[in-house]
Amino acid sequence: MPAMRGSQLLGPDVLKALESDPSALDPEVLEELHAEDLAEFVAELPEAEEGRVLDALPLELAADVVARLPLERAVELVERRGHERTAPLLLEMAADDRADLIGELPEPLREQVLSAIEAHEPEVAEDVRALAAYEDDSAGGLMTTEFLQIGPELTAAEAIDAVRRLAREQDIESIYQIYVVAYERLVGVVSLRDLILGAPAQRVSELMSENVARVAPEDDQELVAQTMARYDLSVIPVADAQGRLLGIVTIDDVVDVLEEEATEDVQKMAAMVPIEESYFQTGFLQFMRSRLTWLVVLFVGELLTASVMHRYEADVAAVMDLVIFVPLIISSGGNSGSQSSSLIIRALALGEMAPRDWPRVLYRELGMGLALGSMLALVGFARAFMGVAGADPLAMGLTVACSVVAVVTLGTLVGSLMPLMIQRLGLDPAVSSTPFVASLVDVLGLFVYFTVARFIFALAL
Amino acid sequence: MPAMRGSQLLGPDVLKALESDPSALDPEVLEELHAEDLAEFVAELPEAEEGRVLDALPLELAADVVARLPLERAVELVERRGHERTAPLLLEMAADDRADLIGELPEPLREQVLSAIEAHEPEVAEDVRALAAYEDDSAGGLMTTEFLQIGPELTAAEAIDAVRRLAREQDIESIYQIYVVAYERLVGVVSLRDLILGAPAQRVSELMSENVARVAPEDDQELVAQTMARYDLSVIPVADAQGRLLGIVTIDDVVDVLEEEATEDVQKMAAMVPIEESYFQTGFLQFMRSRLTWLVVLFVGELLTASVMHRYEADVAAVMDLVIFVPLIISSGGNSGSQSSSLIIRALALGEMAPRDWPRVLYRELGMGLALGSMLALVGFARAFMGVAGADPLAMGLTVACSVVAVVTLGTLVGSLMPLMIQRLGLDPAVSSTPFVASLVDVLGLFVYFTVARFIFALAL
């Protein structure tokens, strides 16, 4: 076995050897690899090789590898292998992964695959159809239907035996949290730790915790992640309004959700339609679409600045030096607004804040804008006072200083209140992106600047 | 027991009752609450009440509550209670939480607390000192020293007995992954599931997996999170270069890390020094500091635009209409740059990309910039052609169109290559924030615009 370094499994070394000579597929070696490393390797293979690698693996590992392929790639694989040769692989997959993959298949392949599965294990096909009913990004869409449930009247020793038997019969992965069900309702949860450490004769009803954090199948995946993070859960049960246990969501899926949601938020905040795959896996045209829509919207919005500038052209002609500070003024509002909107969007995503908190936010951001703006105004005043060509230095300095205070404050207010308003309307606050806030503040900032200039220069003249 | 709704534990109802009458502290009721809910409740209490609630709780739960308080608040609590009354609480805490809290205490309180602990359990004090040696954001800083280890020669039945005995004696929480150690070196991992489902006489050496993903104590917490997410691990062992097992990191700590790192990235990308606490918990002055530094840097950088504008003032005086499109041109570069930088920063954070990928990124973003810029240029041309006052419409339209293509491409290139370069220098790429990229592109964009204008208007005149 090659030596392991840092966090690396032995994957990279073996994979490198395989790449140089893919014919040297030794099942013994492949089995030692982690399914995630294998999946990455298989995803890079040409189509012809892909089948040979999968066939060389034990069925269970092959199923795990297919489950970890990018979904598009897995769909292509099912299309190439056909429904008959794919059914055994699908039967070995975890219920949630299986449902996700089948849900992505085009018709009529999907029905063919389901029929092939039905021929072997009818209840699995039924399970797939049931899971398909839930939204992808809901608790129901994340959950698996493979979990352990026992009755409250068992003793700890009996319960351990039941766990052993059920886990073997139904090939259940997740056996550390065992749900206690009475009259078809979830009444408690007991950990395998408590069963093992408890006295063998103690009843499950005494060992279990009745206070079970749970989610509903229609709950958003973000709520699932927040609840599990809050209560440090590695598994959370999904139950319907009647308290019937439908499935469980495991922490590994939630970790993926957290990464995915953070990525989505970052992309939305940069004025993009979020992309599903990673940077290099996303096609050029798909990227264009994801980026172009918002760029055009922002560009058209920013056309307003041209109209504002046009309107004040005479002022600029009168005091040419005014033009010098246009980019400086509007960018200072964009920058403070971008800080505020990022803070608020993230606080909303983490559930630290709600739209009803707007008065506190308004109060704080108003103070922040005035304070930050005043500091920047000092720098701006100095630059304008010292560095103009023809205009009255004092009037120019005052115009820049007053505008900076006003525009920075405008930025903090628009940046903070906009996400709250958008969330209040039931939309995702992350769309009130940095560029969106900046564009709005650009337009408003120009008005402020030229209004201030008119006032001060009228006094100075 | 009040009915549970959605993901809510019964916390909120009981807490509301407690708030209206905090004297009605029923230990039976308090015990049913989750430590996280209690911690939030305690954090809001006045100092006098806080002690009463903690004293009403069983010691183990009280310790868990203190571990979940905001760190600053927990430090104040230790200061108020003194080292003698805090030591028993600290002894009940998980090793990692205990070390984190003690590490934050001011001297001489820290030494007093450590002495008090030493008087009860000398090896715990030693453990705290050992953990204190690691950086907070390293694997060593996250790990706990409470884990199970057994020898490879045990049978499954003997191993289960050993787990039971060790977990009881040492009060170990995390018993589902058991590490196999021979000659003081980590040689494998076996899950409690495999021990329970395996044949009782089978040896641990046969059941264990030798291919153990692990991290080194000095590894960054982001690498720990990435490794656990990649291999779907709920626990990861921390081992030194000699393969000696030092501790374990559990997934709940990593979920916190993921949220924390995503928040930090978002804040850095908005040109802020990340704040530690939530929005409302952060004081006004602390916020000012976190926001002002970058605002001043950006403002001073943006002063360059004033110099560029000053330099081209004569051009503007000659063709007044040029001034109209200044904000439009520079903002289009900022927007495309912000998309690119967010994409690249996130891809780097998820480990999807490395600085050495720069040629692929350059190639792709160049194409993207030209394509996106051309689309926007059409809109820009139309607006400029139709809406100018005195200048030649065709020359103005061409100037805007060419500038938009160039500036948008400049934006995608600066936005994508800057984070790669910063990562290459060993710094955090998230500091190449949207406003930072936008400011740089503003300055460069003005040069481009006026250069294009000089060229085209010279031809047109």
C-alpha cells in the first residue's frame, strides 16, 4: 500500500498508474479506492473504458461510483448501458441517489428502467415514484427511505438485536439513530450509543428522547441544514403533519447543500444566474446565458446614468472640473452599498435577521453611512481642494465632501434595506446583488452630486 | 409536552413561559430543552438570573450550555463565577470546547482555572495545555482528544465490549468510528456498524478499512472541511507525521466551519475585514473598523480616476457628449469583473481550481468577455447613436460600442486573473473583492474610453 500523505487517500497514486495503463485494472486495487476518487476517475474516462472499469468493480461499489458521478454524466451512462444492464446497479444504490438519477432520465427510458426495477423488486419502484413527488431542494427531495424504526416496548438488548437483523435484511447504512414509532407515529429517538451503554434490560421508552427535532417533507433544504447545524445533528427525521415518519436526511447530503447554497448565494450576489456544475464543467453557452441576463439588465439600468449626465451637461460645461470627480463619487456609494448588502444577505441566509428587523438596520446603517462617509469626505475634500484647474477650490472641495457623505449614506441605506425588502416580497434576497445596488446608487448618486454642486456653486458665485 | 411544529423543538414555548416568569425554573422542564435553545435563552438573561438557571441544571447539561454561549459571554461568566465554581463545569465539557474557552480567558484567571482543574484531574489540565498549542483554525484547534482506540487483534465481540467499557469509563461521545492502533500508529478504522453486523468471532484486522482519510494537526480547517465533505465522513482522525493518532474532528464542528468560512468569504468579497459575531452582536465601532479600512483604500485608489479625468478634461471640453457615457462604460467593466471574480474565488474555495489553471481561465474569460461585451455594445451603440446632443452620432456610437467591448473584456480578465494571482502569492483570494476589481477596472476603463474616443473622433473629424 502506498504511503498516505495529509488528507489524501491512496487514490491519486493508483489513479495515476491506471491513467497510464487503463488495461491494468486489478479489482483488488480498485476496491481499495474510495468511491469518490473512482467517480472522478471514471468521469474523465472515454466512454469505452468507463464500462470496463464499472464491470470490474463489485456491484455495491460500482453503484456508489455511479451515484457520485455528475448527474448529467450518470444519465448518459444509463442511456449507453440500457435499462436491463442498469437495473442491478440502481437496486444497489441508496434510495435518495437512485430517485435523483431516475428522476433525471428522459422518457421513455425512465419508464423502462422503472419497469426493469419493478420486475426485480416492486417495492423499490414504488419507493422511487414516491420520492419523485418531492421538490429536489426540499427535505423530501433530500431524504432517503432507508432508516431503522423500532417499538418503545423493547428492551435495550432486544433493540440491539432488532437493529442487527433489520440492518442486515434491508441493507441499511444509517443505524446510529434509531427512531421509535408507536401507532405509526414518531414518538422518540434513541441512539445506538445509548442502547449499547444502557443496561440491557432497560426499555427503549426510558432510554429514548421524546424531544425529536424534525422537518416536514416540503421544508426547504436550507431550513433542514440550519436545523441540523443548530442542534448538531448527524441525521434528522422527516415526518408529515400527522407525525408519520417518511424518511431521514443525513449530514453528508446537508454538507453538500451548505456548499451549494453558499456558492449559489455568491453567484447571485455577483449578479449571475447560479450555475449547477463547477466552473470547468459548465459549457460556454450555458455560462453566457447565466451571465448575460443580469449584465443586460444592469446595462439597461445604467443607461439611466447617461440620461442624468445629459441633463446636467450644461452644469459641466459651466464648471468643467465637476466632471473630474464623477467616477469617484459614484464608486464610493457602490462600495459602501456592497458592504451593507453582503452583510444583510448573509445574515438573512443564516437566519440571524428577519425583514421585520428593518428599523434596527435602518438606524444602524444610517449611523454607519454618516460616520464612514464623513471620514472619506475628509480625503475627498483635500483632493478636490488641492487638485482642480479652474473652479473655486473651496466650492469644489465642499461639493465633493458633501456629496461623498450623502452618497455613502445612500449606499448603506439602499444596500441594507433592499435585501430586506426583497426577502419580504418572498424572493431570494441574494438577487439584490452588489452590482444591482451599485447601479441604483450610481444613478441616485449622480443626482445628489449635481444637486449639491448647483447649490454650492450658486452660493460661491 | 407542547406539540412540536416543523423543525422546532419544544424550546420556544417553554422559553416564552420562562421569560415572563424566570422564577418558575423547573429542573424537569429545563432538562427537556436542547442545550442550544437554553444557551440562547441564557445569553439574553441579566447576569443575576444567569447563575440561577445554570445552577438549576444537571452539571452535564449546564456544561453543554456554557460551551454553546458566544465565547465572549462565556468568558464573562467564568470571570463572574470565579475559578473554583467554574472548574466542575469545565471538567464536564468536551475537550475541544474546554480548550477553546480556557484559551480565551485573561491571565491570571487562566492559570487559576487550570490549577483548579489540575487539583481535580491533572491529565485534563495537561490536555488543555496540549490543545492550546494549535492554531484556532487548524485541524488541531478543532479536534477533541476524546476518541476510541482498540487493537487489531480483538474479535468483533471483544471490540464491542471494549467500546462499551471505554466509552463508559472515559465518557466518550463519539463511538461510531473506532480507530485501530498498533505500535502507537493508526493502522485502520472500523465502524461500530461493521462490528455489530459482523460475525462476533471475526477479527478487527479483517473488518477494518486500512485506507483511512486523515488530516495533520497543522492542516487548515478549510482542508478538513473539504476532505470530510468529499468522502462523506462524519469524523476524521488527526494524526502526526509519524502516524500517531492525536485526536478527531467531528462533523458538527465542520458544519460550523463551513458556515463561518462562507460568511467570511462573502464579507471579504464585499471589501470588509470579516466580523466574528453576527450583525446585531457586533458593536458599532468594531463594525466601523471592519468597514473603514477597505473603504479608505478603495477611495484612495479611486482618486486615480480623478487624475485620469483631469488628464482628459480637454477632450471632454472638445466633445462634451463624451461625459454622458462615463458612468455607463466604467460600470459595465465592474459588473463583468464582479461575475468573474466571484466565480473564481468560489471555485478556489471549493478546491475546483488552482492557480496553475490560469491559462484555461484566461482563454475562457477572454472569449466570455468578448462575447458578453459585444452583446452589450449593441445596446450601447443604439443609445449613443440616438441620444447625443452635439457630437457626431456615428462616432459617438462607435466610441461607446468599442469601449464597452474592451472594458467588459478587461473586467472579465482582471476579475478572473486577480484572485488566481493573489492565491498564488499565498494570500486569501477573497480579498480581490468585487469593489477592488471594480475600482481597478474603473481606472483602466477610463483610459480605454478616452483613448478609443481620441482615435475615432480624430478619424471622424
